[in-house]
Amino acid sequence: MDNKIITMRVSVISIIVNLVLALIKLAVGIIANSSAMVSDAVHSTSDVFSTFIVMIGVNLSNKKADIEHPYGHERLESVASIILAVILFVTGVGIGIKGIEKIAAGNYGELAVPGIIALFAAIISIGVKEWMYWFTKAAAKKINSGILMADAWHHRSDSLSSVGALVGIAGSRLGFPVMDSIASVLICFLIGKVALDIFKDAVDKMIDKSCDATTVSSMKELVLNQEGVLRIDSIKTRLFGSRIYVDIEIAADSELTLGKSHEIAKQVHDVIEEGFKEVKHCMVHVNPLEIHDN
């Protein structure tokens, strides 16, 4: 199935689930007098907007290369991830400020104790968002999509915020009403951490960061197994959105014909692009190596 189709299918499911969940949590939060549950509902709503950003980012990044963008548009996926991270961070800060204001106001005895229905809503939310996290993460790994992985972590942050809400609601019902507001502050930090992780990953993919050492090692092993390759003089990789560019310099017998050297280079090029589906292009240069006695 096409990567774009997979992303769109996952995104539509995500939007529907988040809208339903947000409405349920908002209604329960109001009925049960739970500020943590209302905050959690706001977070679920932000997930809907973030998924729209995912859809827009994927559509733009899948545009074909043109005269002005000969290397394609994959980095637009990273741009979308950065926007998603900023929205997530701002959402977290807003939730934290609201919780701090309630704590600073004092009068904890006057805070309404959340109804028991809020506890059940929090448990349901944790289960649904964890399922959405694993569902989206599996799709992201399948198509190697950074922005879809970011959206998966957005679901995980919502699950964590529901855990915070559950703790806060339970604490309030046990006679500590302020726990509901404290939970909102904790949720803020959890969301902020996820936002920063998403932001860092997106930036790495925009500044030509190299692949991880394991991937590079696997590439080297594959290249050295090709007939005619005597050694690897240099291998450089760079992330380009969700794709990878590879530049390799290999050494071959200096007495080989140009045609034979080209054949070896093409073989290396092909095995890299076929063996690593995320590689968009592999450039191979052949250096002559003297291996015969004079």
C-alpha cells in the first residue's frame, strides 16, 4: 500500500477517535467538576489539529521534484513536525498555567471534588490513547515516517496526561482536592518533554544529521560483500526528512576497465537502495587501488 494512503487512513481514524474522546472527556469533566479531565479534553482536541498538520505535511512532502526543488520536498514533513511540536508545547504550557493559578489561589477546601464518573472516563481514555499510540507507531515504522511517529507520541502524551488526570481525580476524592490541579501541572511537564523530543528529531532531519551507527555499519557490511569492492574509503549519510541520502567511496582494482568499474559501482548503488528502503539516492565513487606487483 502507498505510504501516503497509509498515512491518510491512520490520520482519519485518529481524527475520529480524538473527536469522540475529547467530547466525552469534556462532558465528563464538566459534569464531574474535574479540571484535570477538562484539561485532558483540551489535549485530545489539540491531537485533532496536530493530525490535520500531519495530513498537510505528508501531502506536501510527497510532491514530486521540480525545477526549484530538484531534491524533492521531503523536508516539508520535518517542517510540519516542528509546527506540531510547537502546538503541543503551547498546549502543555496553557494547561500548566491554569493548574498553577488554581494552586496559587488557595482555598483548596472550596475546590469541587470530581465525581466518580471522571475516574472511569480517565481509565477509558488511557486505554484508547495507548491503543492509538501503538496503532500509529506501527504504521510510522512500516513507512518510516517521522511525522507519523511524532503523531504517535502525541497520542502517548495524551495517554500520560490521562494517567495524571486519574491520579489527580483519585487524590481529590480521597480528600485532597488540590491534587486535581497538581495533576494538571504534572501533565504540563509530560507534554512539554514530548514536544521537545519531537522538535529535536525534526531539526535533526533538517540539518543533514547522519544515520545511526547501526544503520551505517549494516551498509558497510553490505557494500564489502559485493564482488570487486576491495575496501570502503568513505561513507557519508544524511537524513532528508524521512529519507536518506548516501555517498560512498569504494576502492577497486586499478587495472579494471572503466566499464567494469562502473558495473561494480552500479551494483553497490543498487544493493544499498534495495536493501534500505528509506534511502532515496546512493552516490558511489570508485577509487583505483594498486594490488598487483610491478
